[in-house]
Amino acid sequence: MARQSHTALTALGTKTNVYTAGAAVLTMTAADVTNFEQVTHAGKVVVIAHNTGASAYTVTVESVVDALGRTGDITTYSMAAGAYAAFGPFDLEGWKQTDGKLYFKASNVAVKFGVIAGLE
């Protein structure tokens, strides 16, 4: 099955006048523990995770081999109950999958994800 696709919130920046109602709201979506997660990766992506559960759960972000033959997966990062975590910003090198996406996943649906892109 297909991964759950997330739509990244585009960071508005500090020198903008477009902070209208709702323009900076980060949508959090429950993890799909069967099919996992993806977001279009155009560079400098940050993944925000919130463990809304009563137990610790894990988050993984999948890397790809970089120009020097290295990988750097963030593997089963443990999040305490109620915790928030920020991962990234992820550059294209080492993180952009062949389909142009960034892949990530959680061990339980109690983990909710939001994604921010367009960081400078």
C-alpha cells in the first residue's frame, strides 16, 4: 500500500506580512503504522512529532546513501508520553528517496506528525 502523504507547512519567515489567520497553523496527523509516512522533499524539511499517548513510542526517519557512501537513519528514537520532538532540518543529500520524498514512521498511532518546509 502507499505511504501516508503529509503536506508540509511552508515557513513564512520573519520578513513577511502574510501572517493571516491560520497561515502558521501546523496540522498534526496520526501516524499510519502499517503504511508509514512520506512528504515531498525539496530541502530543509523539519518533522515535528508529538506523542499523545500514555506510553513511550518510537519514531524513525529513513536516510539514503550519500555521496560518501554513508547512511544516517534516525532509528527508533524513543519519545516519552506527552513529549514533542523536532527532527531536521533534513537536506536533500542523504535524505531524499528516489521518489523525491522523505520517509518517516512511528510505532503507534498515538504519535502525531507535522512537517515544516521552506526553512532558510
